[in-house]
Amino acid sequence: MTTIKEKAKDFTKVDRRDGKLALAHIYVAFIALFIGGLCGLLQVLVRSGKFTLPWGIGYYQILTVHGVLLGLILTTYFILGFQIAAMSRTSGTFTDKQRLLGWIGFWVMTTGTVAAATMVLLNEASVLYTFYAPLQAHWIFYVGMALVVVGSWIVGIAQIMKYNEWRKAHPGESSPLLSFMVVVNMAMWIICSLGVAVEVVFQLIPWSLGWVDKVDVLLSRTLFWYFGHPLVYFWLLPAYMVWYVVIPKIIGGKIFSDALARLSFMLFLLFSIPVGFHHQLTEPGIESFWKFLQVILTMMVVIPSLLTAFSMFATFELRGRQLGGKGLFGWVKKLPWQDARFTVPFIGMAAFIPAGAGGIINASHQMNQLIHNTIWVTGHFHLTVATTVVLTFFGASYWLLPHLTGRVLTKQMNKLAIIQAIVWTVGMSIMSGAMHIVGLMGAPRRSDFSTYGGAEQATDWIPYQIAQAVGGTILFVGIILILYIVVNLLFFAPKGETEFPVGEVSENAEKTPMWLENWKIWLTICIALILFAYTVPVIDMIQNAPPGSKGYKFW
């Protein structure tokens, strides 16, 4: 007979059946990392001017593979796998029905991924990850991307059902912090991805099938960026989950404030969606007032970001001083820098400082004029997603994968993980730094290598493009290292028990007010902000729509 103590111990583990579902998602994520990373390497080599793609492979073909697999597939699959495990760990094992929904969603997503990837590999959909009209892909590509979104909704609904089940069983109590964060992220994802779903289903699929001759380019881009910017926060919030809830446990400290963590997540829900126009500041057809409004809402996201920075460094300082750190920065030395589970995500946190500063520049109307559509934007993107988010995901993998497989992270793998993070940081610093600098010099993004007819300005860009190739090559070495570690943790590491670390809230923290979990209030405000920011300009776009554009294929 199972004792109460054994039951309590079991609850700290992810159920084996839930673990299989989580691992299925993570497998796809790391396969996408390898293929997408290889295409990224080829891309920077081509842009250096020293390498030509073999076998008739097109530059925009590999650019599309790189963007779709790393920007959409790697991130979405890893996040959903992590969130399944997090929900099972903190709110209890999924029911058979919830788990079945998760598997259905997984296979719908995977079917869509294979369909879209096939079209790109056949050179029928070299439209980049934004798939901007009037570039026209094969209809199967659009159907595939729609299936990825719909499948993710199904997986998300299973997670929300688990959360609701916990709340019904615990009336009047605050839900587990990690479960709450998962639901905030899924709510944001479902609301924002409605935009791209509408674009694909009602505009791009009928257009690519020839049912309609032309597409409204402005409306399609607006629907994409309604989705495209909160997509960044869909990537970022799981990293915040690790920072807020897991890292305090790893360093032996406590969560600084449960209430502050919940508030920051709700503020992200409110201010991350009605901001898409800051990607369209040079776009004609949108009145300046609405661009101005959405720039203001964009800047509001700085508030939860600063709340997070304060909370995390308060946690670190309190723990460091508890361990005997003296003076202004003596506590820094006391943190567990030899533990990859802490050090690797910490590097991601540090990278978010310049990444966030670059984001403010991108969203500022005047400064955006200088860097819009230059490779500066690509450099910013690689700091936010490919450094802050991805390094945090790598750091999480070092406890999540052995927890799910019943293995342990050895000292050798821990040391290699820190080396991998250093390699990644060096490669990204070189590549992203070169992108930022040459972007200020006017070098375009999304472009194949060209001397532009021997133009002097283009000649000045070439040394920076070679630097990007050097940084990209180092990054690919980092990809090989992380894949080696992941394979070890999945199949070869010694058997053993690995904790899924979930921090406890500091005893000095104030009690969490229940209104922070009043979904009626927050979702009402969220929808009101979206309607306020988008209703009038979208109606104006439809009423004053241009004739539209036929499809173009330049590959």
C-alpha cells in the first residue's frame, strides 16, 4: 500500500505517460534545431561572398527553412513540451482525455510541419518565415502552417483543461505559479494566433488555389503582425517561467514574490498583442495616430520586463548574501556558476539587456526609420530569441530531459554544457554584433550576396558579412555540442533520479491577492485593448482597400 509520504514524493515527478507526450514535442524541436541551424550556417556562408550553394539550391529556399524551423517549429514544439511537463508537475497528472487531446494536437502539428517543409524543400514556398504576400507559395504550405497553429491550440486546450480541473478541486486557493504562467502564455498564443489563422485561411489559401485573383497586401501584413509580435512573447514567457520559478530552486533560494510574478505575466498578456503596427511604421495605409498608439502600448511592455529584472536580481542577491556574500557585489561570487542549469540561463538573461535596448530602438518611430528592413533587425532578433530564449531552453533541458528519461546530468556533461554556452555566446556576439553594426550602415536584411554593381557602400558591408559567417560557423559548432548533450541525456546518461525544480515563495513575500487570477477582468481588458487598437484601422483598410495584388514567384 502506498504511503502518504510516497504519494507526496510521486507528485514531484511528471507522470511517465505525460513525460512521453512532452518528449515527443522536444524530439521534433531538436530535429528542427539541427536542420534549421545547418541552413543558417549555409546562409551566412553565402552572404560572405565566399561560398555558392550546390545542386541548384536557392538562397531564399534555405532562408525560409531557417526561419520557419527555428522561429516557428523549434520554439513552438519545445514550449509545448516544456509546458506539458510543467503542468503535470505542478497541477497533477493529465487525465486520459487531456492526454489524448495533447497527442491529437501533436500529430496535427507534425502533419502540418511535414507538409509545409516538403513544399519549401521542393522550392515551391520560398516565401520566408513571414510568408509576406504578394510572394505566393504553394497552397499546401499554407495549409501546413494552418495545421501547425490549430494543432498547437489543441495541445494548449489540454493544458487549460488541467488548470481548470485543479482550480475546481481547490476553490479559493491560488493556483500553482508555474501552471498559472502556462495558462497565461497559452491564452496569449490562442488570442494572437487567431490573426495569422484568419490571414492564412481566408486570404492566402483561396488566393494560392486560384479561387480569388488578388490579395490585399496591407491587410494580410497587418493580420500577420497582430500575431508576429506577441509570438516573440510566446517564446519569451517560458524562459521567464524558468527564471521566476525554477532558477530560485536551483540556487537554493526562494521566489522573491509570487504576486509580482503573476502581475508581470498578466501585463505581458495585456501589452504584447495590440502592438503589431510598430513592425509597420513605414507601411502606407495606416494613419499615424494608430501607429503612435501602438508604439505607446509597445513601450508599456518595458514595465513587466523591469519587474522581472528586479525580481530576479533580488532573488540572486538575497541568496548570495545568505551564503555570506559581503559588500556591494560580493553576493555575485556566491552564486553557483559551475552549475549549467543556472549559468546557461543566466547568460540568456544578461543578453536580454542589449536585446531589450535594441527593441526600444526598433519600436521608436524616428529611430526605426534608420534601421527598418536592415540586417540590424536580424541581429536584434538573434539576441532576443536565439540567445535569451534559446539559451534558457538549453539550460532547462539539462534538468528537464533527465527528469523525463530517468537519467542524470553527469559532471562531464555539465562541464560540456557550460562550454557549449560559451561557444554559443562567442559565436552570437560576433554574428549579431556584425549585423547590428552593418545594419546601421544600411545593409539590407533578407538579401542574397550582391556587390550591387560595385557600389562603394556595398563593398564596405563585405567585411561584416564575413564576420557574420565566422560567428555563424562558431554557432553551428554550438548546435553540434548541444545535440551531443541532448542525445546523451535522452539515451546514454546513467540512470537515476533528477528533480524537476520548482521554487518555494519567500516567507517574507506578501500574500498573493486573488484578483490577479480573476480571468474575467484580465481577458476583458485584453480584448478591449485589442479592439481599441485595431478596430478602426482594420475597418479603414477594408473600406479603402487597394485593388490588391496577384501572386508572384521569384524563385
